[in-house]
Amino acid sequence: MMLLLYTIATRLYFFGIRIASIFNNKAALIIKGHKNWRQKLAEQVDPNSKYIWIHCASLGEFEQGRPLIEKFKTDPLTKDYKILLSFFSSSGYQIRKNYEFADIVCYLPFDTKNNAHDFVQILKPDFAIFVKYEFWHYFLDELNNENIPAYCISAIFRENQMFFKSYGKFFLKTLHNFRYIFVQDENSKKLLTTKNITNVDVCGDTRMDRVIQIASKKYDNPFLEEFSKGKHTLVCGSTWPEDEEILSKFINASDDKYRYIIAPHEVNDKHIRGLLQLINKPVILYSEINSQSPKNYSVVIIDTIGLLSKLYRFGNIAYIGGGFGKGIHNVLEAAVYNIAVIFGPNYKKFKEADDLVKIGAGFSIKTLLELSDITKRLFEYDLYALGTQNEAKDYIFKSSGSTQHTFTKLHLIGEF
């Protein structure tokens, strides 16, 4: 019965994407990317090569999988394998379709029995890795039927998830198709153990290795360096309208000695125009900097993609968007630069954010007054700020090494 309901639900979901594609560009890109996928995949696969298939839902999961992908492509033990990288979202595919460490980048077909069978038969991977949250029943079932090992990395489980509910046996069965599950924390392992899933290893979050890698690379940006030099600078990343409503009020009422860099989650013209209208301080778009003098502006709006993870280095504090909606974005990209992070109230599903709050390097706010209070403390009181910076730094570096741990475990299991 649950399989039938799952099949109906997923097909309704996919049908909804088709309907949405009429007026939604992201949905349209997914539908376009799925067209003739069998033929396109068959043309790209080299039948004489060994493949590792790595699947990511979107960009966030890609950043978790990326350190392991690059380890596979550079380590002598695995450098001869080819990598197929699949995405479900159009944003992930569009931005990373030319990723240099992947031999094939494609959309994952919708989760049906026929699609799963054909995809696996065309690719014939040596093994597959699903990053964090991707648990597609038919694909995992097909891999299991073909005796192709499947692994899940950087996974995290919570007691309120469907796997641990009375009605969750069907979804729990899907997890049994993984040969091994690499989880972020001990709590996840304990939860799985209560359901007789014991092929579990606690290895942390591979994103720690990724953000350390990004922060260690030299990045020159003369305008932003001059813009933030000697100034209290707040970098706001992946902001949504709900974040920007509070942030704009804070910015408009703030001291002129403060500086702000805002990188919205959406950079379409309509959103950028709306954001410009909210801010009364001297503001410039990143795309229009040219030879402008940084001293003439208090706010820079980043109206392009791909820069955010590098921008936090110019800040004394970071504000991470999404916390007034479904959940916050990547706090680790900011914390790695030894700065405190601020975000909205919806952060409890994100272990790293919860951890930072507990150690005093992360702060959740609900109101403009709370944002003003914590920002003033972090900007104006050096000893207080230094304490949060040290905690953020220690948290990131003490939690690193997940990529090597996972790679070593796969080697010991005998995958390569």
C-alpha cells in the first residue's frame, strides 16, 4: 500500500513540476533537462570506464559532496574512475554543469521504476553516493537489485523524521538499501540503531573541509577591501524578503560608520530593484562598481552569483538568510572566517547552527530590536567579539577531516 501511495505522490509531484514549467523558469529548466535523457546519457557514458555516481539534490548538497568528489579525482587509488554527478534541482545543474571534476553532469530522472532501471543499466556504476537527504526509493531499490553498493554521506537524522514514525516502515526500508550510512553526529547513529540499522559511521560534515578550503584560497577584491577596511562590516548572505525587511530598517537607522554587503538569495531584476528601494543609505550594485570610490557608499548589493562564500572574509559579523522561512542557509561559509553569525528563528533543523548558538558564536533573532542589540555588542565590544570569533574558529577546525575519514572507510570496505 505504501509503495502505491509513494508512486502516486511522486507522480503527482512530478506532474506539478510540469504544470509549473509553464510559468516558472526553474521548473521549465528541469523539464527541458529531462527531455531525451536516455539518449543523452548513453551518448556520454564510456562503457569501458569505471564510474562513481554521486547524486546531490542541489547546490547545498553539492558543496557537501564536492570535497569527496575532488578527493576521488586526485587520489592515486581512485583517479582512474570517472565521475557522474547528478542533480535534482535546476539551480544545481545550471551552475555546476561544467564542473571540472565531473566527467558527466546531468539531471536525475524522476523516480519511477522504469527510469531507475534504465539509468542504472546505462551507467552501470561501480558504486553510488547520495549526499545528505536524497532517498529515492526506486533508484536505491534498483541499485540493490543489481548488487551495486550505495552510500549516503553527511547524513543527519532527527527523531521527528518519517523514518522513526509508526507509519515510516516503508521509508525506513529504503534506508536499508544503503550499504553504509555516514552520519554527522552520534544522535543520528543512535536513532538508526534503534531501527536495526547498524552499518553506520559517525564522520562529521564534509562541508567543514570545503569551507576551510575556500577560506584558504587567496581572493583579491580591491573595491571590497577598501570598502570594509577599518569599518564595522556586516555581510548578509542568501537573504530573503523577510530578512531584508528587518535588515533594511536596521541599516537605515544605523551609524554611518557601519558598512554592509548584501548578497540576496535571488538576484533577478525585480528582487534587486525592490531591495534598492528599501535602503536609504548610499548604495551601489556590485555590477556597477567600475571605477567608483568605495568611500562614497555604505551598502554594496551583490547582484551576481558565485561570490558569497568568498565575501564573508570582508566582514566582522555575518547575517545568514532564510531563518524567517523554511530554514537558514550555510552558516559554515561565514564562521570559517572567525566571525559570529546571526540568523532568524528557524534554525533548529541545522545542527551546525544549533552548535554555534550553544557555544556562543551564533545568535538567533526574531525582531529588529534583537538584531540591533546583538550587532551593537559584536561591533562595539572588542572582548565580546573576540570570544565569539575564537569559538567559531575552534568549532570549524575541530570538526574537519570528514572527507578523509569517509574516503578511508570506503577504501577499507573494499570499494577501491
